Amino acid sequence: MRETAAARLSRLLALVPWLEQHPGVSITDAAAHFGVKPEELEQDLWLTICCGLPGHGPDQLIDIQFWDEDGSIHVIDAQTLDRPLRLSPAEAMSLLVGLRLLAQVPGDHDRAALASATAKLEAAADVAQGAAIVLEDSLEGTVTALTRAISEARPVRVVYAGASRDEVTERIVEPTEIVRHGGRSYLAAWCREAGAQRTFRLDRMRSVEVLDETLPARTATTADRPTVAPTEGVSVRVRVWPRSRWILEAFDAGGVVDDGALREATLVVADPAWLVRLVMGQAGGMEVLEPPEVRAQLHDAALSALERLP
């Protein structure tokens, strides 16, 4: 299989720092380390000594001696590649976020290895540690508690910040499974307060407490299958402009119709007042088409806001 340019570039970037740490290594041994033939590594070396800093003068090129009869390699001037490349704060944070998200995915993957890789990255990377700690506390701890509750068939007490009603509530739920949808994690559970199956976003859970109670077995039905979109409430038809399209994905819109730059879709909302605040916050990026009563509610709210302007 022909090697890609990206694969060779990755090897070239790692080559000089590795050679710097292994002075006198032979071409054969270096080739074996990088998994290529000696002829390929020699071609890499010839290419490397033609590279350097802007200006490309004799004192600005990488200098490596590798043509001695014994076949040994010596880095004379590595320029700026004398140490392995460091991740930028943005790159390190992206990797940390990816590791945190992977740790949320239910399954039998090696969580100890994930935790070890995450800890090493945090220790080595020059990033803001607070962000990683927030992710760990709010998501990994939640996943661990919910996974335990599901495996032991126990209910949990959840303090939940709802999106549709814009309020924080405390409720007891009987968890059934953790599901992934649209890049987010959700808990499918029987809500005792609602007396029905509900789905909760894990990143909206303020706290989770596993209760000392064993649940009886309950036969699952079709109605118990988890969904992330509200199944009860007011159906509202909206039109959105490009800058507000994220709403359609974030709130699992249905019946999406693409009309060039604009899109129409249907949202099911538990509280129309919450939708009114959402639309007004988009400052013209979103319009309610129907039902008429929600349009009227939005109209009145907009007029009230205008009257309060100086």
C-alpha cells in the first residue's frame, strides 16, 4: 500500500527529535524503529537536511551526518526540532475533551487506560486544568453513578436543569440505560414524578444520588424506548436563518424543509414561554410560523421589550 503524504510528514516530524535522543544509531536500527526500509529512511534523511527555518541559508538548515561508512547517524544541528513537538493548549484541550466524551460512552472498553491517558495528558500539557476538572466532575462522576444504579437496579435522585421549562427540579427516576445521540449522552429512565418514561441530558444533571432501594423487574414496552426529542407539548413550526440552524440539531427538530438559505422545521416544546425567549434571543435569526397563539405570544413579548427600551 502506497504511503500517504500525511504519514510521511508525521514520521519526518518525529524523526529529528528521536535521532537527537539516540546519537550514533544506525540507519538499519532507525528504520526498524519507524517501521520502514533502510532505503526509505535514507531518503527521509536526505529530505530532512534540505529543510530548516525561513531563509534556508547554510546556518538555517537542519544538519544531520549519516553518510559515514559505519552507517551511523549524528544530528549536528536540529534547529528547533531538538525535542518532541508539544501540543498547543487548543490541541491538548481538544484531546482532553475527546477522552472525556469517550469515557462517557457505555460499554466494556478499558476505562483504566482512558483515565491513565487523560491524567498523563493533563500533566504534560500546558492547558487550563479547570476545564478538564469540570468535565470530569460533571460527566464522568455522573456516568459512574448512573452505571452503578443501572447495574444494581437502583433508583437515583437527580437535580436536573431542564431546557424546555427553564427550571431546576429534583426528581427520583429509575434508570434503564445511557444512550448517545447527536454527540451527547442521555439517560433513559422512568420518572416517578411524571409517571412515564423520560430522557435526561447528562450534562444538565446538577447532582446524582444512588438510593438504597432495589427496584423490581419491570417489563419494557415500545413506549419505554428512549427518545431525545420531547413527545408531549406544543408542536411549533419555525423558520430559521443560517446563524440559528444549530437550534434544529440541538432540539431534535422534525419535518425539516430546506429552502435555500432558510429552513423550516417543527419543534415540540413543553412550555411556549421558553420558546418565546429562545426566539427573541436569536435577534431575527428565527421566526415562529404556527400555531397562531404562539405567534401572538411572541408578538406581545416583543412589543413589551420594545416599550422598555430607552
